[in-house]
Amino acid sequence: MTDSKYFTTTKKGEIFELKAELNSDKKEKKKEAVKKVIASMTVGKDVSALFPDVVNCMQTDNLELKKLVYLYLMNYAKSQPDMAIMAVNTFVKDCEDPNPLIRALAVRTMGCIRVDKITEYLCEPLRKCLKDEDPYVRKTAAVCVAKLHDINAQLVEDQGFLDTLKDLISDSNPMVVANAVAALSEIAESHPNSNLLDLNPQTINKLLTALNECTEWGQIFILDCLANYTPRDDRESQSICERVTPRLSHANSAVVLSAVKVLMKFMEMLPKDLDYYGTLLKKLAPPLVTLLSAEPELQYVALRNINLIVQRRPEILKHEMKVFFVKYNDPIYVKLEKLDIMIRLASQANIAQVLAELKEYATEVDVDFVRKAVRAIGRCAIKVEQSAERCVSTLLDLIQTKVNYVVQEAIVVIKDIFRKYPNKYESVIATLCENLDSLDEPEARAAMIWIVGEYAERIDNADELLESFLEGFHDESTQVQLQLLTAIVKLFLKKPTETQELVQQVLSLATQDSDNPDLRDRGYIYWRLLSTDPVAAKEVVLAEKPLISEETDLIEPTLLEELICHIGTLASVYHKPPSAFVEGSRGVQHKRLPGSAGSGESVESPDTGSAAGVSEAPPAVIPSQGDLLEDLLNLDLTPPTTTGPPPPASSGMQMGAMDLLGGGLDSLLGGDLGGGPAMGTGFGAPPAAMPASFNVPVSGGLDDLFDLGGGVGMPMGVFNPPKTVWLPAMKAKGLEISGTFVRRAGVIQMEMTLTNKAMSVMTDFAIQFNRNSFGLAPAGPLQVLTPLSPNQSIEAALPLSTVGPVMKMEPLNNLQVAVKNNIDVFYFSCQYPISMLFAEDGKMERQVFLATWKDIPNDNESQFQIKDCHLNSDAASNKLQGSNIFTIAKRTVEGQDMLYQSMKLTNGIWVLAELRVQAGNPNYTISLKCRAPEVSQCVFQNYEMVLKN
Amino acid sequence: MIGGLFIYNHKGEVLISRVYRDDIGYVSMEQSFGWKMRNAVDAFRVNVIHARQQVRSPVTNIARTSFFHVKRSNIWLAAVTKQNVNAAMVFEFLYKMCDVMTAYFGKISEENIKNNFVLIYELLDEILDFGYPQNSETGALKTFITQQGIKGQTKEEQSQITSQVTGQIGWRREGIKYRRNELFLDVLESVNLLMSPQGQVLSAHVSGRVVMKSYLSGMPECKFGMNDKIVIDKQGKGAASDDAGKSGKQSIAIDDCTFHQCVRLSKFDSERSISFIPPDGEYELMRYRTTKDIILPFRVIPLVREVGRTKLEVKVVIKSNFKPSLLAQKIEVRIPTPLNTSGVQVICMKGKAKYKASENAIVWKIKRMAGMKESQISAEIELLPTNDKKKWARPPISMNFEVPFAPSGLKVRYLKVFESKLNYSDHDVIKWVRYIGRSGIYETRC
């Protein structure tokens, strides 16, 4: 048994040698040779040249050899489809073998040979195997249906395999049931609306019975399937929960997590005052804790899920803080996740323990972990007011360690603590200032500068400190530059007499020497503000800041709900919806938790208060980095954002709400700004370099600037292309067809005018489509009821569905049509505007848009020019909306309007667009991003067509 | 579902590759299938195996493809997918796969994998179909995946195999016969502790396993009972006369337990009774966790004093805390030392102590120690002066030991065996019970 020798042969001419050995008469030698071939295949050598020789070895009684040949076939059949047919006979024969193990092996392998030509030979054996007397063969055949569906969905439907598969749910053998459920669930995923699984109380009952008897894996398939069911009422929901709870004691963590998913979902429907509800909550905690004694990889999966569960239902684990304490030898990924959950569970009751732990962690080795621990201390301070003082002193202790990254991290969080509890802990500023020189990360520098600016009146040498930063102004990151600009303006407003020079210096650095438009804009705004109305400037720049929220980086409620429905899966590990990482139509379906029982309004008991708070106040918890446009354009306007407010509240943006110049000129210089006259000279007028646009009425421009895609007008009429001649009479024995496509209320229609230009009457019309890119197919027969007499025309409207067979066409929107009448069959092809396929629900949420835009690789971006278009951006937006192209946001930068738009194709592909419209320039620029970049060209053409008509 | 499964050696060379789904390669533009697969395979090698950094997550997403991996000694097992699979299931499957391989050919090593690659492919074909895990109980697998061919089977045997693989009792075959019916029950516990330097218990729990070796004929029906508080209390109420104080002391509160798939979970849920038909041979019947009234077998009292910048004085006292008649074994105390240690002098009353520079620790070993005893070690650690500003992180002092009792207090009350068809009764079965308590992560901060 030293098969490892097969891995070492690398000499030249090996293929020829193998060929000879494969054709040898000796059985042993043959087998050895096949083993060598498989070994080569494994390490990545191309041994496809041996295909015929290997296939010749297939006819054998030796099961081991047979399995090896099958393995080879599965890997190479695709590259040699014609040769693969050679193997078909043996498969068909094997499917009749008296030994059930061989029958199953044959049907299993055949399904893995992904060659179109083979599939038709597969149907008969598969049909037999699905009804085989042996459960082992049936359970293998059930999975084979899923395999076949993956190769040729239409074939599976046509052959009626889906119905057979549905019947298997009632099979007497639990493993057959489980595999049938798995196969059906997978097939159903690619047909979101087909209701294939048809879950009703009877099938649910069958599944629950099988659940008790099948293997651990089968239990997972069944539980995952159950989770998709929505019970009719709270009683049904409770009875399912009761039958699922025993699974929480299963040794397999995946069974436990899938059971938790079902319970978390169905619990939504139970009335909160029900005793059973409380019992269920109590039952959930122990198994979740037990998951933490599994292997580290599973712990990681469990922790990511627990993170979601505590956000949704914090009451479940509120007493279990200790189990999340980090162990010294935990892998780093487990440590970081535990830390996250510790913060979420921190409360007044356990804060002392938590803080002691966090302080311990802050001395560990791993830099990321230490940073996170320090940040966690800050978050505790913000979350639990009573602990704030202790947190601050802990942070000060940590600053004393002088470990560079600990100090920086501490300063960043102390800034947030200052925001949350103003005028309480400022005594520590002196300590912070001592560490000014050691800060080398932008976030920490910006935080420190913010502190200096904010408390300038208490720091004697604030001007010196800020001045020291100013020397290397252009080497700083934008974040620091912006912060420095604001801080110096604050300083000036507080101590105008001594700092005039400094402020002029920074303003000129920001406006004249910088290439960054945001920095320049902010510089000009301050400049103009200071020069016209210092009182207003003071009100604006030194305005009271809104309080920052307690909980940060909570997952947005709708996303959280969706993720709860995906407990145990990759989505719950990534904390992203499946559509963000799964391609194609799979997983695009968004799952939702069922509504609560009885009354529509969900009355939460007080102890679930925080969960309720989360779902009711989404704006407060949206992570600040989520602001669409800001991130998209990399504006970097805000101060460090771990716990910061949403950007509009930060200093630069606040002004958007105010009429900057209104009344400002008339107001008197405030007495408290003693340096009034001096300022007059300092801020006489903006420098000549200021762009002209600033001299025209500024408020309008600014309004525009800050109108981040607020109201977009109502849609205008829908544009539909005029009818064109598709089939000229000359080519079709007198039948002329002209037509167009329209989309009305979500239904695509093909509207045709049929004209008889022949001499005889036409009857018996029928229509068929070839396979096409988006699966367009007639949803019903062509309705031409009356015979068409010579020279008569008739209008026919054919509703279309998008669930037909799919094949990529060139161009993508090409549709090949066959029309039949009593005379002959005629073929023509036409192109439909791709907007027919834009679904009505194609408006993406801002968050999702932003995430998706970033997520799609830049290679998938394509840019086009639309020439000679004279609409303004609002009109364009309205017009496009008529075609289900939705404007999500709008932004204006230097007279150029940017529209961010999304559309969704019926097959679930999203297309994101950025449309740039420059006032007075008839040429638009459009950038399209899509996971399937092939559609971009079509979409662009559609834009052009819609905008120009 | 799982799209493919790969096994790599430590260099990142592929030892086993089994592709179940096309989607994990790069979409069908490129006809040569082999070439496509290489991309996914290489992506994992470059991004995970060869990554400079420590592994930051056991799940990695590279180019929209998700890789799950586990590592056993030098071998990486990676499952690849493009779909939203059940992540917990994938990891459970990878562990199971390791178990199955170990059961077939012992330790998972490059040598063993290369020697058994044909067997591994055969196993993968059986236990993972189109990415869906199938029956993976070694007991059942071994009946028909043998590497010896299955030529000689009669029709009856064949259908027996298939009904076992798919059947309700997939873990046991019919017709097992033993001359002597015997079973061994091991209660194996690992006690975990995290203690503050002041002796305050920060967290402590016992995770226990009941491992059973059964050599029983036929299809025996078993019932297992232990001193579970819930059961005892229930019975106590029934008997009424039993004095509550006594039964309360003898029973333990189990926080949570999980069972082998042979245990009827619904019965446990409703009656809290543990009944099952056991697999043949060795298997793990249940796992449990307790946190209340744990007997901590040892207490560690550390004392670390920094003398100037170049010297540390360490004194550690350990106290055993169990019946004097019992003996703890394999005691090992590990005292971490700073990285800049230049020399160490140790004095200990009992056992042997050594400074191991490569592990940055003083390792103190004691072969045996009775209950209610105390022992002590003191060490002087010389340090090299460094200009490293960061203070030494002071990792916790950890301990290993083995004691002949269950630190949770768990007691087996009975294990009854019923076999109605064959004529042997509960009394004829020879039963052995053993308790072993081991240290899990047993740490004291200093």
C-alpha cells in the first residue's frame, strides 16, 4: 500500500507510457495505470489525452477500477463531449445491475458528467432509479435530479421529474425524504416564484416526522427547508417549535444552529405574553453557549450568529456574559468576535467585570485585538453612563503605557467620550496633549486636533499646538486637513485677537494651495462666513452638536431581519445578504421574518425594549460610513466616525440648512468678538482665485450642493418605442408583422400588427420563441381569433413571461421568433428594449447601492457618452423612472449633476448607474456597473433611446 | 452547497481535489475544465496557505468564492463554494471527514493521504454527493467501502448494506454477536478555569463527555441514568419521603447537553430520559456542560515581583483540593517568562522544574500528588535590558493534570440494557465505569 509513489513520477514521455499500460492485458497493470492517471489529474497535470484509453477500462467487474474510471470521466468529460458518449452504454447497463450499490453508483456518476448530449440518455435510467425498490438508489436519484436541473432545467421540467421528486417527500425512508427536500430546495432557489416546495401543513408534518429519524445531515436539510415556511397562525407556529426544540440537544452544531434559525423565525409569530414564549427564550440560551465549546472554526460561525441574535433578542443571552470572556489561546478570529459580543452585552450590572477584562486584553500581543479592546472600553463608557468615569481612568492608564497604537486608539475613543459627556472629563486634556508627538495615524491626529479645537479656550497653547500641525499641512491626509481647518477656525472664533494670522494661513493653504475640492469648498465657506458675518459664523461653527448614539455599528434592522432568516449560513457569517456575494438568480430572493401574531402592531414587553428601539428608530443607528454619496465620492468630510453622528451633523455640512448670506450683512458685529474692525481688513473680499460661481447668488448653489438626492419628481409618461416592421410580407408569403414591446404594470407585452397582404385567408396562428438571454416566453397562446382576410390587419397583444429557457444571444436583447399559420412557418428576429425587463422594484436602498457599487469590481464598469441630449437632470430622471430606472440620489458638484440610479432585471441582475449631466452641455456621461457586464451595452442603448424620445 | 473539496499539504500542493460543481471555477468561457479549477485552487494557496499573516478567519472570500478550511497537523482541508451554504454544516462535515479518514487509516498526514488517495476519492464519492453530505458513520461505511471490492456479497448482504446506510438506525448493523456482552463507560471531563491573581474565579466550567465502548449482541435497547438534578428532583417529589437536603447535594445541575444521533431526542425533551440503541464499538454518547458547584482540583497562587528592570522573582504555590485518599497524576505547571529572559534559577519542593527557553516558560512537572496537599516553586528570572517600551504582557500561568473523579460531581446511576430477541438480560452484561477529570484550559492570571 504505497500509493504515494504515483505522485512522484514526473518524467517526460509519461503519457505514452501510461497509454501503453492502460491498454495492457493484465488487469493489475491496468488498475495501476489508472491510479497513476488519477494522481496526475489531482496534482493538476493535463491527462485528457488519455481519454479513450481510460474509458476503455470502464467495462470491468472490478468495482474499484470502475470507480476510478468514473472519477476520471467526471473531470474530463466536458473537454471531450463526443468521446463521453462512448461511456453512456456502460452507464445505462449499470443502472440495471442487480446490485443496488452499482445502480446507485451509475446514476450518481452519470449526473456528474456535465455534458449536454449525455443528459438525454440519463432520463430513462433516472426515472427508473427514482422508483427503485432500494432506498439507497432512490436517495441517490433524488440528488441526481438536482444535478440534471443544473445542467438542463427545461429537460427536468419537461420530463416531469419535479413531480416525482415531490412524491419522494412522502417516501417511507427518511434519508430519501431528506435528499428530496435538499434537491427541491436547491431547484426552488433558482425559481423564486414557482412555489415548487409547496409547503403546507401536511408536508410540514411529513418533514417533522422524517426529522426525528434521518441522519444528522438530513436533519439540517429539513430544518433549513422548514425555515422557509410561514405558519398560518401562532398555534401552528408553536406546535412546530415544540417539535423542533429537541434538536437543540443534537451533537452536530449545524443541526443546532438550523434549529435555532427555525425557532428565531417562528418565535416572531408567538404572542409575547404566552408562557411558551418565555420557555422558548430560556431554552435557546444553553445550546448557544454550548456551541462555544466546539472547535474554533465552528465557534467562529457560532459567534457571528450570536452577534446577530443578541442584536435581535438581547434578552436571550443577557446573563451569559462570562462565557464570552476571551481565552489566552483562542485563535484571533474567535477573540475579536467575542469582544464584539461582550460590548453588546455590557450593561450596568456587569460593567465592572467587563472593564476588568478589557483592561487585561489591552496588554495582549495581537495589535488588532488590543486596538479593538481599547475601542471597546470607549464604547462601554458611552453605553453605560455610570461606568464612564472608570472607563476614562482606565484609558488614561493605558495612555501611560506609551505603547504607540494603544495611545492613538485611546485618543480616538476619548474624543467620542467628550462628545457624549460634554464638560465632564476635560481635565484629562493635559495628559492627552503630552502625547501629541507620538500620533502618526490620521484618525488619531484628527481626533486630537478636534479636541484641541473644541476646547481651545481651556488649552493655553492651543495656537502653538495647531500651528505645529500646520507646517506639514500638505502631507497630511484629507481627514486631518479638514479637521485642522475647522479646529483653527474654532480657535479663531474663541480667541480672535491672537490667532488671526494662523487662520489666514490655514484658509489660504486650504483654498489656494490645495487640489482637494472638499477642502477648498470648506475653506471658502468659512472664509465667506467669517468675512460677512462673524456672529453667524460663530453660531454655525460653534453650534451645539447633537448627541451621539449609544449603540454603534448595529446592523440595519431590515438587513438584520434578513440575516436572522439565514442563521447558520454564509450570509450570517459575512453579515451580508446573499445577493451581495452569490451570483445569478440564486439567493436574490430576500427573506423576511414573519409578522407577529394577533394584532398588527407589535407590542414589545419592556425587557425587549432595546430590540424594539432598534427597529423603530432606524436613522439613529445607521452606521455613519453608510452615507451613500459621501463614501461613493470619497469625500471624507466627517471626523473619525466610530461613534460619530451621521455626516450631515458634522460641521461642514451643517451649513446646508442655513441661509448663509440672508440677513448676514445687516447684522452687527457681536461685541464679544472684539476684533471686529481688524477683521474687516483681514477678510475684505475673497481672493480673485475664487471661482465665479461663488459670486452668483450663493444660496442657490449651496442648496443644490446639499440637496443630496432628496425629492425626485414624479415619473413622466412611459416611453415605448414605435412599432417597426419585423417580418416583411415578401419574406413570409404575404404575412407582414410589425410590432413593439411595452411594459405595463409589471407585465411585458409584445404588441403586433398582423397584416395579410396575400390573396388567401390566413388562420391558425401560433407563435413560439427560441431560447433567449432572459428567458422571455409567451405567457399564453397568440390570440388571433378571427381568420385574417386579404388586406386586413389585426392587432394582437401577447403577454410574455420571463421564466422560459435561457440561452445567451448576440446581441443580448435579440429575440428569435417563429410564427406559424395555415400556410407555413416563418422566422424572424427582433430586438426588445432591455427596459422591458426592468422590474418595478428596482429601486435599491441607498445602503445597498453603496455596498454593491463598491463590491462590484472596477473591471465591470463601463462608460458611455450620450450625445445631444437637452434635458436637465430632473427631467432626465423623471423620464428614466418611467422605464423603471430609479434615481436613488442626486448630487451636484461644480455645476455637474450626478444621478445615481439602479435598475433590476427580471432575472435578478442589478445594474447600477452614475449619470453625469453638465448644465449647458448636451453630452451626458454614463457609467454602468453590473455583475454581468454583458448587459451594459444594452442598458446604455436603452438610456439613449429613452432620453432622446 | 459545497462546490469542491481540496486537501493540501503544508507547501500548498494539492493532494486531493474533488470538484462537485462547475460554478467554483471561473464561468464557462474557458472550456478546459482542469485549467479553471486551478484558479480556485491557486487562489486559496496564495491567499491563505502562503499568507504571511496568521489566519484571520476560517472562512475566506476570494474573488466571490468562499473557502472554508480546517487544519490538521500540516494538512489543510478546504471546502469551496459559490453559494450561500450552511456554514456550520460545512465545518461539521470537514471535521467528520477527518474522523472518517482517521478511522480508516490513522493519523492525517501527507504520507497517509498519498498512500490512500484512491480510498479517499471513494469515500468522498460516497459521503458527499453534489455537495450534499450523506451518511458518514464509519460503522456503516466500513461495511461496503473496504478497498477490497465487494464481489463476494450475496444479494441479502447487499440489501442489508443499503438499508443500513439509509435506514433509521444507520449507525448499527444487524446480526452482531458477542460471546461475552460487555460495555465500558468512561466519564471524561475537562475542567476549565480562569482565575484572577487575587484568587477570584472569573469563569469556570466543566465540559464533559460520556464515551462508551459497547460489545453487545443484537439490537440492544439501552437506558442511561445519571444524577441529573432535574430527574432527581422529579423523583424526589414522587417519593416525597426522601430528604431533600441529601438528594440536592448528590445531584448536579447540567447547563446543557448534546447527544449522539442514536439518542431519541424527543424522548429526552419530554421525559428527560436517555434511551438509545448504541453503535457497535467506541463512540461518544453525550457531551454536557456544567458551571455550578464545580470541584476545582487545584488552586494556583502566583506571586510575581519585579526587582528593578532586570530581574523578576516568581513564587507559585499549588494546593490540591480533593479527598486525601485520591491521587492526581501528570501534573504540569507552566509559568511564562518574558521574551528577554537571560537566565533562570528554580527551586521546587516536589517534582522537577526546568526553564525552556524555546517555549518562554518554566515547566514544572510533578508525577503524583495526593489530595489536600500543597507544594511550591520559586524562581529568579534574570532579564536582559531592552529599550522596548511595551511592557511584558504577562500571559497566564496554565496547569495540566489528571484526577480520578469527575470535577462536575456527575455520577452514573445506571445503564440498563434490554434485548428482547436474544436471550440475555441486563444482569448478564458486564459493565465498567470509570471517571477521569482532566484540565481543560486551566489558567490563573499573574
